[in-house]
Amino acid sequence: MNPHHETDACVEDLRAALEANGITLPSLGVDLPSFASTLPTRPLIALGNCNQATARALVDALRKAAVQ
């Protein structure tokens, strides 16, 4: 799979998993400058900013998943 397609698929999987937990990160996406790098690294995924309520929901979902 092409790294670009793999990264896009990962972003969509993450978006779906977050939505399944009632969480939306509006700035979630591919970090475009990381595609311009000449280094042999994989592209980065930008989680972006979120408000405190969204951060709390993310903390709660991660803690719940960690004890399962």
C-alpha cells in the first residue's frame, strides 16, 4: 500500500474510532509538511487542537480502554 493511502486510511480509522466514543477532533488529518520531508520517515498524523471537554472525553475513553 502506498504510504499516502496508508496514512489516509489510518486517519479515517482513527476518526471512526473517536466518533464511536463520541469524540470529534476537528483538526484531525495528515500533516502535509511531513510528506515534503526528504527523510525516510512515515508521514505524520496531526491530531490538532481541541477544547477541554473533548480532551476530557478522550482521556475517559483511553482510560476505559486501558482497563479492558
